[in-house]
Amino acid sequence: MYAVIQLDSENHRLRPKRVKMEFVCKYCNRTFNKHYSLLIHERNHLPTVNYRCEMCYKSFKRQDSLQQHRSTHSPNYRAGYALQL
Amino acid sequence: MEEQENMNKTLPLTKKQKINDSEFRLVDLNVDTISLNLTKHCLCQLPETCMLKEVFRVSNVSSWSRERLLNFLSFARLTCDIALKQQSEGTICTSVERLSNYLISNKTSVVNEIVSLLIRTDPYISFAASNALADIFLCSQNKLDNKWVEELTDLFLRRSPETLCPVIAVFKRVLCWRDAQMIDSEKNIKMPENCVSRKLIFEDEEIEMDDEFGISLVKTKVIEVLQTQWQMIVMKFVRYMSSFDHCTETTNEQFNHKMGNLAIIEFIKLWTSMVSIKTNLNVMNIKYFYADLGQMLILLRRPKVQSVIWKNIVNLFNESLCYTTTLAVQGTMQEEPCMLARELVKVVKTKNMLNNMPFRKGPGDFGGGEEDDGDKKLLQDTVLLILKALAIIIKETKNDSSSSDSSCDESEDSEEIDAEMAIIESSVNEVLKKLDSCVKKCMSYLPETQIAQWVVQLFSDRNDVLIESLICTIDISLVLCYRRNSLPMLRHVLNPTASFVEFLQTLSYNNDVNELILDLLLGSDTSFLLYIMRILKFICNRWSEFSLCCETKLQSTMTTLKSLQTSLDQLIKNDLTPYNLNPVLRLLVKCNGLYTGIDVRAI
């Protein structure tokens, strides 16, 4: 992701202008006016992320679900080495 | 290891000499040994007798026996496949690299021969050639010869559609490579310790996987060659499809008919992949492929379209009208999808496109009577397409009228824009009436069920399209229904509150709603983030209307939102969210503040 700042070349000296930002998608070069709009768009380019248990290879959509699942293997199981795929 | 050495010892030396038929077997044994070592990801331990340089220095492969040819094609594919996998891991065995380079150098024009094998009538050979060629293209990267692509495109244009499935498959595999690569990357490669390998150094670590290995270069080259002929290819297929409907499977050309049907479907699927956001192609590269989409629309206006063709064309349009992924959040929309959306709305409104929809297998509107349940997926995709088209033309008009961004809040439109919106509103109203009537004829919904409700019921078995249709409905509603002089009926029909309540109700039937919402929000398989932003903004801006419409469901709805707020708060605090969810949390806090009567600004 990167932003391109567009300035009003004729009038920017005369009065303060709101800087118009353009956020460009790094995957397809489509442009957006808001950073969050770009975030919404770029998530569609990403592959589905799964979090997999390193003990039984069961995969979860969420990290917190994986953390919860880990406790089922052993009460003393050390949290913190999530294998992100 | 010992076993492998023994096997290697048994191979005779095949020095550079004139190879005759009796010696083919010995050469093939070399190929077999190299293949075996390739699967172990290293060729360093091969004896000198296996002359890597020679195995791809073959010519006139077209005259080879079937078995030998298949073996050779599989070997070529395996070589490129292993080289690609090792490249994606960042370390490549130098011998594997050398072997793949011998193939790509194409000293004896073997790649050109593989291109010509694509149209062989033997399906095994054409299939193997197709896979091998795609991997050769991908592996060749900056050494890809444009002539290979031109030859391939020439086949696409000149050969009869019945023979084109393998050709289309090459384009599809090359252009959609990223997805296949992601699946393969799950398998970690273990190279032997004594392998002489080379680490690949990348200047920019943040650069995409495709770019790292020049695969995007291959894709761009393929696209550039293909786009010059695309219009002609489309015209060829449209003509073929028009004549195809008259054929029946009872004719003596049953095989051709089947292959032709397959080629049509594969052609539409290739087109769909090219315009799809998920394929990650540069928008400027694919711009040209939007131009002829209108040609496919003509086919939907014809009666008795095969349901599989209808479904694939509708999928193509759905991918082209990338509303929830892109257009809904863009300040300036591309012209091409807007044009397609306008055409679509026109065809539904004036040409009764929906009546041609082959929902059931029979004569008459939507495929006739009620003998069977009908094809629900076909109906879902068609309904989604129309909702998307409506949302796009409305957003396009709104964008033209205002230099502001894409937020769909109420704005003060000028009289001129108001008049334009009134015309669009009337069109939208007409199209929605047709859509409502069509859905109610196909599905057994009660006559009083409003669009806002049946949208959830119709799509409840497919999360991704359900969310897409909800976004389209809320966007249509927010622009049209909350302006001056809007039709009161539309506000009732498209009520976003009714949809949201129905959605939560559907989620709550069997499961924990909060867990399901979190799955939707954190996963990237739906556009739920956009929907929740839209609906929460709507609730905040129109709290009194929302609370009135919810009636008895207000308490359960707000309990769900409160519970979501608590979960999100915890996840954000523990840094367990894959992206920034603070904007959603802020809106949830505001909504819950409105419910409890606490002004969050005061906190």
C-alpha cells in the first residue's frame, strides 16, 4: 500500500487546501480515497488465513479459538507458538 | 540412499550419439532416474551417465509413441514444477535449476512442439501437454518467448472450439498461478544435506511472491499477447454459442457436442478468472477484457439458454461487477463495470431477461412449472447480479453528483441531481418489482415477504453472497430511500433494519451468534467488515428509526452487539486481530451508548 498526495497546483499558494490522498492497492493498482477503504479492498486479495494447532493440526479461523483449543491438549501447555499458515 | 546408488549404477552411459529406436529405452531409463531424484528435490547425486543436458535436447517428439510422449511430458512438467516450488521456498538445487534452464532454452524447439501437441485428439496427450506447457511458461519467467504465447493464442483463435480445452487450461493455469502456489506452499520442501543449492536473494523483501520470481512478468506477457486477439476470440465463441443451442445430444456428433460444451464453459471460466479480484492481476492489464462483456449479455436475452451456460455467464458478470470488494468503497469507479451494470439493468427492465432464466428444466418463464425444486444457486447468482448492478448505477449517479467520498449518508442533493435520482429510483423500483415477482415464483415465499427479508432467506446457505447482497440492499436503500421526495414504498421494501434483524435471527437458529459474527469479521472469505461498518453507521445515524423498526427484537439485537463489543475489545487488547478493527469497535461503543442512553462523547 502507498499513498499519493495530490496538490492543487494552481491554487495551493492562495488558500490552504485539504490534501487529497490516493491510496493505491499494491496487488491491482486500484485507487481509493480512504485508508480504511483500501484495507477493506485489499483483504479480498489475500488468501484465507487459518491458524493451525501444532499438536493435532486442527485449523481455526481465529487466533483466540486456537488459544482456547490448545488448553484441551494439556493444562500446562505453553501458549504462544501459533503456527500461522 | 544405497538403493538409489544401486539403481544409478545399473544405468548405462548414454553419450551424445545418434539415438535409434533400440536405444530409446535406455534414454527413458535416464528420464526415470532423473524423475525419481527430482521428487527428492535434488539432482546433485546423479551419476554422470544421466546427461541432464541431453534429456531435453530431443526433436520430433510428435512422432514418438504415446507412452513415451506421455512420459516425456510428465517429466517436463515435473522439472518445472520442482524448480518453481524450490524458487518459492527461496533455495534451489543448482542441478535442478540447470535442468529447467535446458528445457526453457528450447534449443531443439521442443516447447513449440509441445504447443502443437495441445490439439492432439488423444485427450491424455493434450492434457499432459497442457500441464507441461503451463509450468514451462511459469518457470521461464523473464526468458518467456513471446512466440510461444503467440502460437498458443493463434490456436485459441483459429482452431475449432471443440479442441480448445487444453489451450484454455494453459492460460488459466498461468494466469491463476498464485492460488495453486499457495496450496503447494503448505508442503515444506526438505532438500538433502549434501545438495549443492543456491539461495535466491531478493532485493525487496516486501515484494509479492509473484514478483519475486518474475511470474507477474509471465502473466503480463501472456495478457498482452492475449488482449490483442481477445475481441476476435470472444466473437468466435459468441457465434459458436449461438449456433450451439440448436444442436442436440442425440445427433451423431455427440462427442463434439460434449467437448464444445466443455470448451464454452472453460472459456467463460477463464474470462471470469481474469477479471476476478482474487486472481490479483493489475487493473490496467485487464481493462481490455471488460470491453466485450456486453457480447455475453446478448446470450442471456435468448430463450432456452442451458442452465450451466447461464450460470457461468452470470458468474462472469458477478466477478466483473466487483461491487463489495472494490466499487462500493471507491471514490471514482471504473467506467467499464458501470457500463455493464447499466446494460444489465436495461435488459432486465425492457427485455425481460429474468423470464429466460432456466431455473427449472422445462418450457415457459423461469423454466416452466413446479415439477422440481429448481436450481437455487442459479437464482441466487442471478439475484445477486441484479442487486449489484442496481447498487452500481446508484453509486455512479451519486458519485457524479458529488465530489465527496463514498460514504452513503444522507446528503443535500441539488434539484438537478434530485431529478436524476428520481428517474433512477423509478427504474430501480421497476426492476425490483420484477425481481421480487421472479423470486416469489421460484421460491415459496409468502407474498407479503419484503425484499429486505427474502434476501436473507434466499442466501442463508451461502455466507459470501448473503453478505454481498446485504451490502447492495443497504447501499441502494441509503441513497434512494433517504432523499427528499423518495418513494415511501421503497423504504419499506429495502429496510436495512429488517434485513439486519432477519440476518441475526438466521444466525441464531443453531449456533452462538457472537462466535459466528467474529468468524465472519476476522476471516477474509466474506465482505462482512464492509457490511458491519455500513449497518453500524446506519444504526448510529438513524437510531430512533432503527429502534422503532426492531420492535420486540431490539433487546436481543443490542445484546448481540454488546457481546460483540466485549469480544472485540478483548481481542484488540490481546492483539489477536489480523487487521485494524478499532473503527468497528468505536461504532459498536457508539451504538451501545445510544441504547443505554449514555453519550459516548462524554466518556
